[in-house]
Amino acid sequence: MTLLTDEVRAYIGRTVRYTAPEALGRSSIRYFARAVGDDNPCYTDDEAAARAGHRDVVAPPTFVCETNQYADGRPDDDGYVGHSWDLPVPEGTRLVRGGHEYEFHAPVHPDVVLDVSWTVEGMEEKTSRSGTSLLLVTSLAEYRDQAGTLLARNRETLIYQEVAT
Amino acid sequence: MTGGTTPQVGLALTPLRRCLRSVDLVAYAGATWDWHRLHFDQAYAAERGLPGPIVDGQMFGALLVEQVQDEFGPRAQVTSVVFRFASMVYAGEPVRVDGRVVEVEETDGCHRITVDQEVTVDDEEGRTAVKGARTVVEVPVDGQEVPA
């Protein structure tokens, strides 16, 4: 089965931008740190953050790459609210994560209002060992603050796997 | 947090162990605004032939960073993380993050330390969840905290 149709390929280069409706806030940073079980005091304690050279508490580095806060979406039938390309991939596939490449350029503080752009960088079709088709879609997200300062980049690979029938 | 470890190539980081229970997946889903049913709905997972709700793979990115920062202390700044998923992890499975220093460079008053990491399910089968992970962290050479 061909997954990389002309209709799908047309998404390469497409860009979408999101601006968060409010600043991240201290509570969302504490919530995330608690949820992942990371007790680094720089995430919650002003003095610890100052001792580490920060002007305010900081978010765990991967936080901006993991949250969907900025997308301000409503949950779909599956409960998902984050960014999606809704690629017109032929029926009979399932979607899994391939991997991530994160770069962190500046600390993220509670007063940051996220400005996020997503771009489809490329697509590649492969054949699995069992002979089914795989479509690898690589996208780049860039996270900036309200002054335009680059905070982080997230290159994400998603894989559409043909489900054997 | 141990902190202040002198970086040397070959150093094995203290393994980070975590059991990702349903309650942890729900907390993570809330904290990241991702309420996808795959991460908490047992019946939804079963309909798709899965043995249970699956751990959101991005959660492992947070654990990779946590292991490195715990090792090198609060002034350590992680500058990049690269990781690939090898297999799904299901609610209730214990995981273990292992890391090893593969490169240390001294630059601009910092040690730039490269750590190779892997996440495995911490049971007898020990399947790999995240492979080929590589995290780069910069630690000030003096290793001291800034006076308050």
C-alpha cells in the first residue's frame, strides 16, 4: 500500500502557529514537575532557583515540548487537544511516535507566553521487515516567548504503520 | 539529588527507577493538556488490542533529563536530548533509566558532558522502551552554586 500519496506529500513545508492564551504560570510548572516525579527545587523554590542563577523558578527543560497548553484546543473524540496535521493518510494505518530531538536555548519561566510554530519538514516511506508500509513524518516545532526569544526546538518523527490485514 | 559529580568518560549515572502507575499517567495527562484515552482508558486500550493504557512516550524525555540533572546538580543546564522509541510501555510497568558519560569537553568555563541513555522495562524480560538516547548538559567548571 502506498501511504505517501500526492495529497499527503502536499503537506511538506506547511506551517501553523499557535499563541498561548495566557502565561505558563507557576502552578502549571509545579504540576508538571510533580506529575513526572522530578523534585528539583529550581522548579518550585525561588531561593533554589536564584542559587542556580535564575531570575525566577524555571520549568523542567522538556516541559514546553510536552505541554499542549498553547494550542488552546477542545478535546476530540479520543480526548486529544494538541497540535495535529490531520494528514489524509489512507485508511488502515495506526500512528505511533518515532522519536524526538529537543534543543533547549533559554530557561523557561512562569511569565512566558508561548508562541509556537510547527512545520512539516519531510516525509519518507519505508517498508517494514514484515513487508508492510511505514510513513515517517518529521515536523519541527519552535517555541518562543512573547519577545520572540527562541526557547526550544522539538523535531518530532511520527510513524504511520500499515496494519497487516 | 547527588550533584557535583566530577564528570569522567565512562561514568555510569545513578540509575533512575520509576513505576509508571495509572495515577501517574493521569497526572501526566493533566499536566500536559493531553487527555488522549490511550493513556488512561483500559477499555479503549483493550479494543485496540493493547494490554493496558500506554505511557505517553514524551514522558521518557522528562525522565532522561531528570537523571542527568540529578547527577550533575541544579546548575547543570541540559542543552539537547535526542531519543527514539523502541517499544510501548504499559501502565503499571516499572522502568529504569541507565546512562553513561561518553564525552566531556571543557568550553567557556563549562564542562559540556554527553551522556548516552536507555530506558528499559525493569523486569525479567527487560525490553527496551527508549534506545539510542543522547543528552548533552553543560555544568559550570567550578561546580559551586551562586551565593544567594
